[in-house]
Amino acid sequence: MALLGLRNVSKIYHTGGEEIRALDDVSLDLQSGEFISIIGPSGSGKSTLMHVLGCLDSPTHGEVRLDGVDISRATAGQLAKVRNRTIGFVFQSFNLLPKLNVLQNVELPMVYAGMGGGPRRERAMEALRQVDLAHRVKNRPNQLSGGQQQRVAIARALVNDPKIILADEPTGNLDTHTGELILNLFRDLSRQGRTVILVTHNPEIAAVTPRRIEIRNGKIADRLDERLAGLARAAASPA
Ligand SMILES: Nc1ncnc2c1ncn2[C@@H]1O[C@H](COP(=O)(O)OP(=O)(O)O)[C@@H](O)[C@H]1O
Ligand SMILES: [Mg+2]
């Protein structure tokens, strides 16, 4: 069973009497431990797809299944719960709070979840060790390099032990070498069994992931490539 499955998903916006199919009949299965990029030009529907995959938004038509549960018609509150339990987000601009130190930034999702101080600190430290930043806990974000800030953001995404990590242009503000280090970190996380999804418009970044999903005009563009990848996966792990 796929960890995350989309069946004939469409997302339609109505603006000024016009209908925009941001996603147009998209079907897709993502397995645990996959490292995937979603690539496509600006306006192709990447962010819309990411919002649906990340349980930030519901489709207009079609079905979304997470861990076998149909969440297509879930309420905003139900989606928020699923999201907090299952998904970690990483953004291009890191989205760290400048007045909090590294440790406090990483603890924040657990503060929102109502967790007590002791376990919170322990988990935050464990996540910071994973990104090799346990020695910088007292620093404010602006005392760190861009790559270090993104590693703090990744630690923050890890504290709820998410099955899925969704990253929107995570290396967009980093130089090439630092970007590679961050991509290596994502690869390690996928090897731990987490599904890591990178959204990017950069083909060089998409080239590092074993699987690529190309989206154009709201549709998955390279159907044949996807079908062959599906067959290869099925052959590698018979049900
Ligand atoms: N909230 C919205 N209201 C109306 N149109 C939208 C909205 N969000 C996205 N769109 C449109 O849907 C299409 C896909 O957008 P988007 O998913 O943001 O693409 P990308 O992330 O690949 O640049 C675009 O034509 C965009 O203008
Ligand atoms: Mg976008």
C-alpha cells in the first residue's frame, strides 16, 4: 500500500469568471522511503500539488489517501491534525523566528503541540544532533550561515518524527556546495524510511533524486517515465 496516493485529483480555481485547472486529473503513488522531486516551470501547478500532498489543501475532485485513510473531504481541523502528526515542512526562506535561538526554534512545533519542557528539549537536541548543529543551540538564526539556518529548519521539521518531509525549493537561497550538503541530508532522511519530496524548478536539483515527477499545465508530463518507474518498483518489491 502506498503511503500517499492521489487518484484523479483536480484542483480548480475560479477567478474573475475564469476556470483555472491548477491540477488536472493527477494520479500518483508515493511509497515510504522514496526520495522524489517534483519539477516543472513556474505556474505549472507545483505549489498546488505540494499543498495537496502536504494536507494543506483539499482537492476539488478526486481522492487523496494517506496511510490508507481517505482524507479528500477532511475538514481543515482534521487536516491540521494529520499534518502535524505526519508531515515536516522545509521552505526556501528557512522561516525561522529571528528572536528565538536555535533550540527554541526547533522546540516550537512541540510547544504548539502542548508538550512539556523536558521531553521537548530532549527531542529538539536529538533533531539538532541529526543535522550536526547541537553545538549551536544558543545562537540566533542571524548568527548562522544560510546552510546552517536550513539545517535548523530541517531539525524543526524532524521533531514530530514525520513520515513525509516536503521541501519547497529548499536550496533556492544557498550556493551550490551548501545546496549539495542539504540534498545529502535529505537523502539520508529518505534512507531512514521517510518519504522526502523536493519541489523545484531546477533540473540540476531534480537530477539527484531517484524519482522525478514532472508537472506541466497541472498534469504529470512524463507519463511513460512514471509508468516504467512504477513497473520497476513493482518488480523490485512483489506484493
Ligand atoms: N489561490 C489561487 N487562486 C487562483 N489561481 C491560483 C491559485 N493558486 C494557484 N493558482 C493558479 O494555478 C496555477 C498553478 O499555480 P501554482 O501551483 O502556484 O504553480 P507553480 O508552483 O508551479 O508556480 C497557476 O495558473 C496559478 O495562477
Ligand atoms: Mg510555486
